[in-house]
Amino acid sequence: MSRTVIVGAGAAGLTCAKHLRQLDDARTIIVLDKDPDVPYERPPLSKALSGAGSVSGGRDELVKVGIDVVLGTALRVNTVAQVLNTSRGDIAYDELVLAPGSRPHRPAWVSDEVHALHSLDDSRRLRDAVSAARTAVVIGGGFVGAELAASLVSAGVQTTFVFREDALFRNRLGEAVSDLLTRLHADAGVRLIPGAAVAGVEPGQPARVLLTDGTTLPADLVVAGIGAHPDTEWLSDTSLLANDDTIRTDESLSTPAPDVWAAGDSVSWIGSDGSVMRSAHWTTARSHGRHVAIDLAAATRTPFLEAPYFWSMQHGSLLQGIGHIDPRWAEIDIVAGTGPKPGLLARYFLDGELVGAVAINHPQGFMAARGDVEHRAASTHTR
């Protein structure tokens, strides 16, 4: 009987384990994770400020279907002997799925007073702090920071949003999308401070966020959403890592090591057009997990052809994205929205071909663009 060991109970690892069990009721499945609260669905952590209840999925649910959960830390892997060394002892495997996820960046100024949103415990702490806060500073211009700023201001907290880019998401999504997102935040009452860097955070009541230009921002609550790094240091003595510390795989999410796959935001893989792909979004992580599970159950290695997809809710507006989105090299076509809310559809072209799209409050336009992008991804692989 085959034994599959999965490192990580995040979106990729948990999806892989559950889907694999649905496809194969005989094999042994073991999930290793160091978070004492696992298993739980991580995406709903963003609802920490909305009054939602527990997001725990329940270990009993996994045990009931024959999935073993081991609370421990992966230390190293011997891909020749097919043994995973962990803080709870050695675990032999027939197939190994690496889905360790990522860990938040921690600059020198990060302390216990600075909140993050990476685990269920972070969610609990933040939710308690919000109830007593009148002012907040959110640091970091990614999706986590933007969603937190939107949630805080909607909860009645006076919110300042500090980020390094000269304009919100301009380098990642382009000028038109940036301008509309900036307008949505400003109209909702978020104070935006672009092009800013943090020098330090002084604890107190209130705390004081010190910027490198000398600006001081007092706040009852300080939250950092400043990105994350692949949690792969324990693999540094293997040949599995790329230069950016992601786990490198081929187009089927298989690593160079025999019987070792990888999934989630710690992975870089070869896309349908031959380019190196990476996605930090949980939607892709879940798709990775399902894909690996299907290949494991069928004993196949098929290419992962799904174009990266993401979505975000900010101030009641739906932002969706699909495919290759990079304003540095793409030609961008903008279609204005026609609905009751401000909206647009941005389409990204490379050599005349549609390779990506971003929509804000433009669901019909996005559906059409998504179909074209996904069709291209599938057809590119067959050329």
C-alpha cells in the first residue's frame, strides 16, 4: 500500500490530502505541519475583522477519512532513502508532496506590537485588537495590506495605508487599475501614503510608526502585510531549490527528485509557454493541490495548464485577475465599466495575443477575457 507524505497543511497541502483521499481510499496519507491549530482553511483568515466565527476545519474530519495529521517541523529530506526527517521523528514515504508555504518577512522594526495575518492565532490577536482601536496604520502595498486597510476602515477605524510603490499596485497591475483602486480607497476614507519606507515602530499607547522621511504616525493598531518568503530553508542542502528559494518543478509540478512533487506559494513551475511561473494566491495553491492529487492517484505526470487566477474584495468592489499580468512588457487595453459602481477591464497583450486580464466590477468582461486566456494557455501547450 502506497504511503504519501504531505509537508504543509495550507491551501495546497490540505486540498491535496482531501482530494487524494476522495480518489484513493486505500493509500496511507500523512500531513505534517507545525501550526498547532491545523487543519483550517487559511483563506477565510481575511475575514478576521468581519465578525466571522472560527475558521478551523477540524482534525477529526481528516482522521475520520483516514488522513493522519502530525504536528511537527520538517528538518530535512533524504530523497535517495525516501525518508523525511522531522521534529517528531523520521517518516518514510513512497511519494512526497512539498507544500510548506511561506513565512512573513520580518524586518528589524517588526516586534510583538506589530500584527501580522498569517495564521489562525494571528487572526485571533488582530480581531481582539481591532475592537479596541480607533486608529490604525497598515504597512505594505500587497493584497493583504489593501484588504486589511479596507476591512479596518469599514469597521470604523481611522486607517493610514503606507506602502513603498509610488502608486498603489501600479508596478504590478498598471496605471489605470492603480488609479481606480486608489480612488476606491480614498473615497472610503483610507489615508494613502505611497513611496514610503518604515524606519521603526515605537511601542506605546498609541504606538508610533516612524517613516524614513521623518514622518511619525501614531496608531492604536499597527499591522504589517509586507510579503512573505518561501519556508524552504530546511531544503537548502538539496538540489530542489531555485535561486529565489522556491522549490523548482517541471510543468507537471514534479521536482528533480524521484517521487517528489511540490505545490503552493513556495513553488516555481514551468508554464504552458515555457516561462517560469509563481503565484502567491491561495486559488492557485488549491489548484496545485488538486492537480498533484489527480496525478498521484492515477500514477501519471500531466502538465499543470491552469492560468493563475486571483480575486480580492476591497470596499465592496470585486477585483479579479487571470494569467500573465505585467505592465512592464505587456500592451494594456482598457475597457471602461458600465455598471453602477466604478469599474474597468484591463487586458494584457503580448505580441498581439491576450495573455492576462484584470477586472474591477466588470464580471461579464472578465468572464470573456478569462475564457480566452485559459484557451490560449491550453492551446500553447499543444503547439
